[in-house]
Amino acid sequence: MMVMRTEWSFSLLGAALLVLLYVFGPAAQGQQTSSHKNYTVSIKGFKFVPEKLEVNAGDTITWKNEDIVPHIVTGDKFRSKSLDQGDSWTYTANQKGDFPYNCHFHPTMKGEAVVH
């Protein structure tokens, strides 16, 4: 009789733990359980390629300069360091919205990041 009561107690304890994990686990706290994506924008021929990029909040965008002249990626919410040929700079898109940007040195170079 004692063995049966102990097994039953452990089963009940296990079920209670599963309920607690479900109620108080990461999904219940609003934490994202999927991984974020990484995107690359090439800077070449005095253009951002792609010119418009759509990402989700939490994704990262890396700008890589393939031109022989330096560029600075500049938007209202971000600004890169001066990127020489071969340099890159990464930004994590945490805020939702439309974010136009350009090159500080070459203002006719324009791009846009749309964050969902």
C-alpha cells in the first residue's frame, strides 16, 4: 500500500510541475521562442542592395561596404561608423516602423528598412 501511495504522489507532483511550466513558461511571459533572422545589405556601385528590406522586430541587418570609397549608413534611429571597403556594421531592428536611411557622404544613396 505504501509503494502505491508513493507512486501516486510522484505522478501527481509531476503533473503539477507540467502545469506550472505551461502557465509560467517562456511563452506565457511573452518571450519569443523562435530565432531571429540576419539580413545583409550590400553597398556597391553607390547603391544599397537591396534598396528596401523588410524584417521582423529583433532581426539584425548588416551593411557591408563593397565600394572602394567609405560610406556611413545614417537614419533617424541609427548611424554606422565610417565603413571602408570590406567593413561591415550590424544593427538590431527592435522598433517597428519604416526607417529610411542614406549615406552620410553620398546623400543620393537611399535605402529603407521596414520593421514588422
